[in-house]
Amino acid sequence: MLREFAAEREWEPFHTPKNLAMAVSGEAGELAAELQWSTPEESNELDAAARERVADEMADVLHYLVRMADVLDIDLIAAAMDKLARNRERFPVGEPETRRARPRR
């Protein structure tokens, strides 16, 4: 649907991996801005209007990320599953609390 949406608007020339990565970053910034001055407790208890704004920004991030995967011919679900499997090995259950709280690269 996103490929069709872009094609109908003749946006394909602009949907380069670089531009789409920048769009993901920009939308992630807009998502962060929605919660920027919230306390941790407030961010867990959003009112209906805030939830809708956050959901919209999350959708924008997802749309650009899916579009980028499409342009690069990357199976995003397979990539996510592979990454989770690698992270299970990197961060095994039972590691010290500090290691689990702040993963190292």
C-alpha cells in the first residue's frame, strides 16, 4: 500500500534510502517531542489526545521504515527476527542487572 501511495503521487525519485532514513529520523524526533517534558509516570498515562498524537508519530516512523525496507528489498520482519536472535545471545538471561539495563555495543 505504501509503494502504491508513493507511486500515485510520483514520489519514487525522492524515496531514496538516504532520504527515507532522514525521514525516519525526523519522525522519530517528532515522536520524542510528544513526550519530551513528560515524567516517566505521565508518559505511561497519556490522555486520549496525547495518545492519538503519539500514535500518529509512531505510524509515521513505521511508514517510512517500511517504505525504506521496500526500496532496499529488505524483509523487515526477517531482519527483526534475526536481530532478536542475535540479541538473545548477546544479552543472556541472568546477566548482572547493570548489563541488562544498559546494553553495550
